[in-house]
Amino acid sequence: MSERDVMEYDVVTVGAGPAGLSFAIRLKQLKPELSVCVIEKSSTIGAHILSGAVIEPGPLDDLLPGWRDNPPPVCVPATDDEFWYLTKTGGNKFPVIPPGMSNHGNFIVSLGAMCAWLAPQAEALGVEISPGFAAAETLFDEAGAVCGVRIGDMGVAKDGSHKAGYTQGIDIRAKVTVMAEGARGHLTKQLVRKFGLDAESDPQNYSIGIKELWQLPAGRVQPGRIFHSFGWPADSKTYGGSFIYHLDKDRVAIGYVSGLDYRDPEYKPYEAFQQFKHHPMVKPLLEGGEILSAGARAIVTGGWQSLPKVEMPGALLIGDTAGLLNVPKVKGTHQAIRSGMLAAEHLAGQDAPAAAGFDAKLRASPVMAELRKVRNIKPGFKKGLWFGLVNSAWETATAGLSPWTWRCHPDWSALQKLDEAEKPLRDYVDRTLAPRDRLAGVYFAATEHDEDQPVPLQITDPDVCISRCAEEYGNPCQRFCPAGVYEIVEDDKGKRLQINAANCVHCKTCDIKDPYQIINWVTPEGGAGPNYQNL
């Protein structure tokens, strides 16, 4: 094996999402002499980014004061808010919008397009941005501190042999490594474990968000209109809600979020989304339209009590990697930008960049103050829909001043076994809108993986899948994955788990919800995965 090439920087950032790019921009604004590199596993910047997304512009105003003169390609001022409780055949509109969901002054954007818009502004400041390079390993120095990352090798066959185009990944070394991988980051997960960053916090919680971008017939879209709902198709013990955001050019972004703390082993987040699209208030909007793009991703929802320590020797955590999304607002982008800027200001304020002290700085900032006020809202729904609503009203009225804090537990631990499951009624309807199934949905994600590469979905104990899991839970991986990656097949040799890795859209749901925690999602070859367009 030849010696690996090494590149050295003052700072390397893993992930070109809103947190990573905002960090890089702010650091170069403050200390242009520092060398800063951003690496991104997707083929192009924004190709793996998926979010609602309505953003609060304040942090972006601070980062790039003139951005409104040159806005992102998809950027529609919010006009009208609607919040509904849905039944199967109708619903009730809330007369008053909850304060956290009022979007006056906000903007509807495509977060993927926004990141693609941010990247050249970072490059203009001297940031080196490298898409198509997956950080496969973390590097450590002799003292055990993080000192950079290793880019995954390219051209490795499924059996581990080297193909004709094999290229050894390079080592990127830096004084500080900033993890901005998004929810359930592959390397972040390992670092949290290695350094015990979650020793004093609750387990992190997640939801899965599934989204489609539709092109509709002229005249239906009301640019700036924002619709949120809860209720049907979720039962009263399953956390779920929808969004419909009206964009420009006769387009709407539509999606459904399911809390991954759901109990029912038969629940299918993807099917819940497709059912929502067939609600009498929604289906007429979509009929006659066509899907432009679709995808799914995990959303970090643990909040204040689940925040791990965000510094370790040589490295920082920012954005969704740290877990900063505000669930009641259904927003995380402003928190990502804030945390990135704060991290940059922390490093720039030192003679030599160092991670120490960032955790205390973040916890004393408006980022954490915002999360503390709403810390009890999402956990309250673990006790059911109606308790959650009453609890939400109380926490909102008191600005989170309750003397208690509801605890968070691992999402996988909520799943009931088949013999004890409550089996809630799924009063679903027949579907006619596209896509017809999950594989058709994968088509609209434009996901691409070389079939002949090591499978990035590692099963640490495959025997569990066809024995205990089949008996106890009925193999829920076949239902919680929105892309049909997991399939139990039977042939002459009996039953086995088949992993259709080429379908994977990198949502990480399997890594989170698997009740035995034997699925380990790792990065595939750089550039592989979905190619989202304006999601």
C-alpha cells in the first residue's frame, strides 16, 4: 500500500450544508489568512440537501447583509399561514396560528438550492470546497485528539478488491475539524461514542421527513402560502404532521414528517405521506400535476435535553449534527447558520484555532436559549396527541419556564413487539396519485450508486434479521425505509435479508429505528447517493 497523499489546512469542515458553509464564510470574513476546506459527499453542492424549508432570515442577514439583492434561486416571501387538524374526510382550521409557527417576515426556500448559492460566495472568500469526497474516517494524533479526516477510497469492489480505476483516498489534516454532517452524521456518531459526548445528555431523537416537489397546472399555486397540519393519517399515539409550501413558477413543496418514536411495528412513514396526499383538501391541489423531485431525510428532534457536548480535542459539532433544530417552529436552518457563525467567531478569536471553550459558548448563546424554551413540547407528544397539545399550549404560554424537563429516550426503544402491539386503526384510502410505490419514488430522487462497491449498510448480526426480528417485530426495516432498501426474500437456501443498497437515499432512518441497533450506515463512495433538485 502506497503512502497516502496528505493535504493540510487550518480548518476542515465535513459537510456543505447551511451550517458548514455559513461557518466557512464567517471564518474567512473574520480571518482571511486561515486556510479553510469544506468537503461534501454529494456529487454537487446541495444534491443531498432536503428540507421543508421556511427560514428565518435574521442569521442570514448577519452573515451576508446584502443577500436580499441577490437571493437564492428559490426564495419566496411567506404570505399566509394555515394550521389544521385533519380528519379522514375534512378538518378544522385553527383560528390562531401558534406563535412558533407564524411565518411573517420569513422566506420559503429550497435548502439544496440555497446551499448551492452559498457555496460560490464561500469560494469567493478563499474557501476550498470539494464535492464528491466522502469523509470515511476520522484521523487522530498521538495524543488522541482529532486531527482531520480520511477521504474514502474510490474504485473498491464489493468484495474489497481494487477495480481498474482504484484511487486511494487522501488524508486531510487540520488544526480543527468541524463536523457539519447533518442529522445522524456517520463520523459524528463515532466521535460521540469515543469521547462520551452524550454522557450528560439524553439520547438524541429523530423524525423522518419525506418530501416531493410538484409542478402544478397554472392558477392553483398561491406563492407564499404555508399550510401545516396534524391529525389524519396519524393515529393519536403517533407523532406526525404535514407541510405544503407554495413556491413560484406553479410549484409546491409537499411533505410529511413522522416521529421515529412511533410504537406500531406495522407503521409505514412513506405510506402515511402518500395517504396525506389523498386527503380531500390536498388531492385536488395535486391532481393533474407532476412530481419533479422527491426524497427523504432524518430530522433531529431531541432538542435542549439531548444536546451532546459539542467540543472535543480537535473538533466541534454544529448545526443538525449537534441537534439544534427547533421542533415547534419546524425550522433548523437559522439555528444551523447561527451555530456555524458562532463557531467561526470562537475560532477567529484565538491566536491559533482551538476547539476548547466552544461548548460553553454555544450553551450561553441565543441558539440554546431558543431550544430551552421549547424543550418540553416534542417530548410531551410521547404521552399522546391530546396531552401533547395541552402541554404545548402550557409551554408556549409560560415560555418554557416549567420547573420540569421531560426526558428523551432512544427512538428504537419505543417500538412494540408484534405480540404486544396496540394495532391502531389505519383508516387509509385507495391511492391514485403518483408515485405508485417506493421504487417509483426512488426514481424521483435520482439516486445513483455503483452496484459493485462495498455495501454501506452494515448489518453487524445478520442472523437476527431472519430469526428474532422476524418473530418479534416482523422485520420493520421493510416498512420504515422509504426507499425499499431492505427486503426479506426466500429462495432454495431459505429466508435471507436482501439489501438493495442502490436504492438508498441516505436518510439514516434504518440506523436510528432498527430495534436491535445492528444496522450501521456508513458513507458509500464519494459522489454516490441522491441528486435532489430544488428540495
